[in-house]
Amino acid sequence: SIRPTLFTPSGETLEKGVKFLEGEGLSKNIHLLWRSAENLISYSSGIATAVRHLLDIVRSVNPEVIVTTTRKIFPYTRKIVAKAVQSGGSCIHRLGLSETIYIFENHYCFLGNVENLKKRLKEQYALIGDKTITIEVKTPEQALQIAETNVNFIQCSSFTPDQIRWLKTKLSSEPCYPVIDV
């Protein structure tokens, strides 16, 4: 029973100290809600601000870059975090395990090598359908091998900037190549 008298939509950029939310109601109801609301707004605004700050930094170098966030969040906050990330100007990489196929090195090591992984993927493409495929690699050489398999993303999380540049140069001569995920 608290009536909002001032409300600022999600995603608005505000200067420090600007009033963005206000309401009227019985003091007992306000006191029941205010601390939880304050923590929720502080948490989600912090996420949105951090995302916006990171986007501003990376887009000053490359305006075309796509920045996504991890799905690994505090329990029971998925919708709040997704909205905060979106308000900051980005999106969550994936919200659940069923949305994509993610193959880590500790999965394909059982196949012996990258060549065997490539064969296995080719066999499985009909079953995969339109799911996005991401494969983690440890070396630029592995990334080049994996790029031949029609995967959507190659995750290069342990690569140096020089290794990423080298890989990008090698792949850019191909007519179609996967997104490099760092």
C-alpha cells in the first residue's frame, strides 16, 4: 500500500545524489519495505553501473565489441541480475545450461585430441539442431583447429592479448569464422 510519487525507469543514467524513487504510505509499511528495497536497488544499480563502466572502456577501443556477463549469480537473483545487466547495456551470455552446448577441454580430453573432437562434432551436428556451440581451447593452435568445425564461439579465457591478436589475424582471412570469446 505504498504509492509511488516519483519513479525512474530502469536503464536511466543518473548523477550522484539525484532522487529517483519516492513513495507515500503508512509509516509501518514503509519501514517494513525500505531496507529490502534499498539493498535491492543498491545491488542491482551496482551491477548496471559496473557493466556500463566496462562497456565504456572496451568500446573506446573497439565500438563493435560485444560484452556479455556470466550466468553464475547469487541464488534467487536471476531476474534482478538479468535486468541490471540489461540496464547497464549488456546481456547475460546464457541463463541456463539447456540454451547452448559448451564443451570444455576436460570433456574432449577423453576423445584423445582435437581431431577426434572435430570428428565427433561432425557426427553429432544433426542432433545439435540450432543450439549455439562454444568450445574452450587452451592454445591458439587448438583454436585454429576448432575454427574448422563450424562452432559458434571459441572460448580463449587464458589467452594473452598478443595471442588473441594473432588468432584474430589468422582467422580473419577465412570467409566465416567463430566468435572469439575471451
